[in-house]
Amino acid sequence: MSESVDLTLWRNNGARSPAYAALKRGTSGDRARPVDFCVPSNPYFPTPEMFDRLQRNLAETLKHYPGDADTIAEEMCAVFGLNPATVAMGNGSTELITWIDHLMIRESMAVPVPTSGRWTDQPLGTGKRVDMYPLQESQGFRLDIDAYLRFVRDRRSRVAVICNPNNPDGGYLARHEVIRMLDALTDLDLVVVDESFIDFVDAESEPSVADQAAIRPNVIVLKSLGKNIGLHGVRFGYLVANPAIAGRIRRALPKWNLNSMAEAVVFMLKEHMEEYHHSLRMLAHDRTTMTRQLSSLPGLTVFPSQGNFVLVKLPAGKDGVELRDYLAAEHGVLVRECGSKLGTTSRFLRLAVRPHADVQRLLAGLYSYLYGAPGDRDADVLAPRAADASITAGARGRHRRRRASELRARRHARPDQPVHHLGGDTA
Ligand SMILES: Cc1ncc(COP(=O)(O)O)c(C=O)c1O
């Protein structure tokens, strides 16, 4: 393969994914555009027409100061049907997590792990006690609310956080379950429900508890716009809480914390909500297809996700660091290996949901790494076909037998449980 990706970027980044721009700078060759499965975004939004309009107005947008955050937040509230008194907008939800920590987490905080690094590193960095509740791989990383409540009580944590859906596994807790948790924790200083990925949920039609946050004494719901609007680089997000909490955080935020590109995008949204909802439906469809295709790879464990990413576990004896480097170097495919995430190991990969053609490139790379055969075809098609000369007859037979027993196993599996495969580690 003629492209080359600078692999030292990962090593110099503490095993976290390097910035895409840094990777592009360090990439050469004829396939200069790596396919990014690291950073989960929305590939279908903004639409090309929206990008054209943003581009046409770029100079004007960048030359001027933006409006203040209240003006931008008011427009966003009009689009999403929120009361501006209950909203604070930040430079990405990361800025809001930072201020929630500074202002509202005084001594201790509980959070299920694995989770987004911000929810452990930020409070640890400011000297808080972080009570980490271990989600169990054997239960598909599903959060058992009753067990979590017991944990919060046992540890006497003053703040409880959950991410719904959770990053990196995509596990989703139904709205009524989240409300049950809020009801049980009214005496805490604060309960945060990080809904940064909730727009991707299709398990129920109204999954968010933002309406509850607005009227409760101790609840914040957090939303990232970068992920669902598909513009991580713009840096915008918001929180919903009662007017006292939202006002306190608004007052702490720096003036002009939102830039003029964020303003331009927010003021375009109203006219494009239909396309936005369509983009979410397309992504949910891609997630189903990608999950099914990954599940057909023998030995790979795939965890059911409601986010715009899918967590997989490699077969025993395979390591994500080596695979990550191989995929980047040989296939121009970037993946997030989860060795740096508390609660997972480097046998786990978090794969952003991407359109069909990109997934074929990923599957080809995975197939050739895991099984040593060229995999430049749809994984579903990896089931034997007489015309397919690139899989030997023996391999086809093995694959057919594996596939039959997987299907038998799957018929007995509950739909919300991870799909395990023969040869995979079901621990
Ligand atoms: C659960 C969760 N919350 C918040 C964030 C921060 O997102 P943002 O880009 O809006 O700062 C992340 C980032 O991946 C995340 O996974």
C-alpha cells in the first residue's frame, strides 16, 4: 500500500487518538485521506449545501466577532424547543464539564467505567475523589441502576454521573430507568446525565431526560453538539438544568466562549431540521448494518450500541495496538484502541459508525489482520461463495461451520446481549 501514516503520533499521545489534522499532516501517499473510525461524528450532516453556504460566507464569518453566547443560545433553544433560562452553552461539552467540576463537584463523584476520559481526568485533576463503578464486560457493560445506586450509597459519593448512551460501549438506559435513578438521588449535591450521544438513540422516540433536569433541584443534562451536528472542530455543546444552576454556570463562562462559526451553524439549523433528522436515521441504519457485518467476523465480540460508535473485542491473542498500527499503515484506516480507557484493555476497539463504503475498507483490513486472508469484500459476503477464489475451500468450510454454530448461538442469545463468537473471549 502506498500511503503512509505517521504512527509515532499515537505513541506521543499517551495512546489516545491523535488529532485528525496532525494525522493528515503526517500522512503521505496516493490515499492521503485516511478513513477515520476513531472520532465518532455524524457523516451525513451538515449537508453539502450547508457546507457550501458556510464556505461562501467564510471570510465574513471569521473577520467579525460573534454575537454573545446568550444570543446564540436563544436561537439554539428556539430550534430545539428549550427554555433559555434553563440552558448554558459552552465551547464543547468539555468546557461545561470543566465548569461543572469547578463549581459543583466539591469532594467526590461517582461514575461508571469505562467512560469518557473527561469524566475521570477532569475531577481527578482538581483533587476530587472519583468513585469508579466497574461496568461488567460479562454483562455487556450494561449499567444496572440498582447496583449503581448501592455503590453511590456505599461510597457516600456526593455527585453521581452517568453517560447515556455510554462511551465507549454505546450501552443505553431507557428513560424511565434514568428517571428512577434521579428520583433515588434527590439528596445528592448533583446528578449529571451526559447525553452527548443521545440523538443517535433509536430504541425509543423520546429518550432524553432534559425536561426533567429543567425542573429538578440537582440535575444537569449535558449535550454535545459536535457529535450529532457532525462538527467536532466547531466546539459547541450545552447543558440543561433548573434556572439557578444554569444561570450560575452561564455567569462563570468566559465572554465570547462561542465562536462565529458556531454562531453561523446554529443560525442555519432551523431551516435544516428535516435533513438533520434524516441524517440520524441514516446513521442508525448504518449502525445496524455495521454491527451485523462486524458480528460476522469469527472471534470478534460486538457490543450492541445506541451511540454513533460500536465497541468490539478482539479474539484472544490479538492486540489492538498492533491492529491499530497495521490498519493505519496498510489500509489507511484509523481506529481507537481502548487500552488507555479505564475499565477496558487494548483488546477493545471503539469504531465510529461510518457509511457502507468506509466500512468495507475497515472490514477488509480487519479480515486480513485477523485471518490472514484478503478481505476486500463485504463481511456478509464472507460466507462461502463458489466464485470466490480468494478464500480456500478449507477456509470456506471452516467459516461455514463457524457461521452455522454462531447463528445457532445467536438464536439463543437475548437481543440486548453482546454477540459472542466461537473462538472469541466471552469473559
Ligand atoms: C460522553 C462524552 N461527553 C462529553 C464529551 C466531550 O465532547 P465535546 O466535543 O462536546 O467537548 C465526550 C467526548 O467524546 C464524551 O464522550
